[in-house]
Amino acid sequence: MRILMVSMNSIHFQRWTNQLRDSGHEVFWFDIRDGATVPSLSWVKTFQGWKQKVPNFKGRHFIKNKFPKINKVLENDTAKAFEKVLLEVQPDVVHSFVLYISCAPILSVMKKYNTLKWIYSSWGSDLYYFKDLPEYRKDIEEVLPRLNYLFTDCKRDVQLAKNLGFKGECLGTFPGGGGYNFLVSDKYIQKPVSQRNIILIKGYQGRSGKAIQVLKAIEELALELKKYKIVVFGADTEVETMINSSEKLKKLNIEVYLKSNFLSHESILELFGKSLLYIGNSNSDGLPNTLLEAVIQGAFPIQSNPGGASEDIITNNENGMLIQDCNNISEIKQHIKTTFNNLELIENAFKINKNSIKPNLEISKINKLVLKAYQSIL
């Protein structure tokens, strides 16, 4: 089968696509953001360099930032560029990742070739957050009826897609980046879990991330958390600013990794493997990859639960804690306090996640199911 992927580059897209390596399928990629070359996808026929009418034009970055309307004149039309690639590849199926990035810009072309099969992968906030914004809602309601197939990263989004107009077939709910190679990740797991002393916090803030609410809860527990090391990774600058301006947080052993200081995936797995608790807080995520990484590395997860997404793998007060209101600092504080005072809960969660949840996230197991899903299209 000839599969034409349409996506921006991301680590999750790379991991997902590499599941198709040596599968017998021919894989092509239209890089919709026209980014840099991706070595891990060197086996994929990639279409890049299509965006700029005048390549290597000096001052382009300045014009793009200061004069966006002029910049658009200097760029090729996305739909026309995609159609040219479509006619060259002649795919059996098109697979788009993230609706507003990779579906809406090519919808006119997919309507023109309305018998061509189209898969859409919904990730994270893609449907749950953007359905409430009128300009995006319009795109969602126009795209979903044209789609033939759907992958999601949580069960929540299957029903949500149907409610918003999807009439096709769901191919399955899988981690957005595929499964995990335990030969790589297991070497970073520190045992016994009782010897760990890191509280790991995802530092996203802004549209969906709510790390500052977590840090405010940490502030209120500062005296009780002095023996722990607090690590904030993927931190936005406003999170760093909040930490630096907090007298209570300054007294803690706290380390910050800014989002701009890229941590490799293995480095993140190593952090999870040394952490006692992991706290992720968002107003709209799907099933976060970082939650899955906490589970496989044995960190006790305290995770937000927008629309019930995290309930796919977490049972509250058994193998983790679910934050029902991402803005409720008191709730977050109570979850943290309950957890670090209850080593038995942490150890039981470690066992449950290791024996019942983790095996279902193994790379070859997920890979077989994903390939079976693609094969079902034929």
C-alpha cells in the first residue's frame, strides 16, 4: 500500500511513522511545515523545499515577523503544492496528523479527489480544546465528514469525533508516538521506588499547560517537601519567572529545564526512572505521552483528567491520582500530600502499572496492532 503522510515534524510523528519501516508499505511524507531534514526518517520519500517561491531570500525572517501579509505572497499555496505531490505519488491512502495543521489546509484537494481514502490522527488537544473556538470548530465540522478513518490517543476523542460529524471507521486508540522499547527505557529504572526522592513536574504553561497551578500547590507544601528534589522540565519562560520570584520555591532544591533547552527522549526517560512522583496538569490534553512514560518508568502519576482522557489507564487512588479541576490548587495540593505521605500507595501503584498497564505499551505489541489497522484498509 502507498501511504502519503501529511504532518509537521515532531518526535511523536517520527516514532509513529517508523512503525511502518520494513512493513512492506511504501511511505511518503508531505512536510506541511516544510521544515528541516529528519535523519530518523531517511527511509521515507519526503517532500520538502516546496514552500518558498524564492529560496534563500535574505531578510525573510524579518519580513515573516513584521509583514506577514507580504510574506504570504512569497510562499506557494499549500493546497496546490500538496495536490502536485498527490498526483506524483498516487497514494492508496492519505494520513494526516492533527486536524488544523494537516487536514484543514488540504481539505479542498481531498474533496476534489473524494474517492481517495483519508486517515486522520487526533492527538492531545486537537479536538477537545479547539472544538470550543469558532474559527477552528468550522474546520473541524468541515473536515470530519470527509474522513474515512480515525486513530486517536484516547477513548474520549472517538466519541467526540463522532459527535462532531465523523462517520467513518475508528482504526484504534494508540499512543501518539507508538509503543516503547523497554530495552532502552528499563535501564533507567531506579529500584526500589522507596529510594527515589525526585518530584518531576511538566513545565508547560499557556494555552493548555497548567504548571503554575502545580507550583503554587508546591509552594503551600514547601516545608514538607524540603527533603525532595523538585525537577521541572519542558518549562515555559513564565514558569521559570514564577519560580525565580517565589521566596518559598527558592528555599527548595529545585531544578528547571526550559523548553528551549531540548532534552532528548532518553534523558526524559532517565528522569522518570529516578522520580518518585510525576505531576502533569493540562486543561485539554489527550492521553499524554509523559503520563505513559511515568507509568513505564515507575513514577507515581498525578495527572489532570480533561474529559476523562486519563481514566483510560489511571484509576484514582490506585495506580495514580486524577486531577479533576486543573485550576484547583487545593485539589492538586491534597493529591501531592496524600501521595508522598503514603509509601504503600506508591509501591502498590508501581506494581499495578508494571504488571497490568506497562505490558500493553510495549513497542512490538503496539506496532503489530497498528500495522494490522493499516492492513484492514485494504
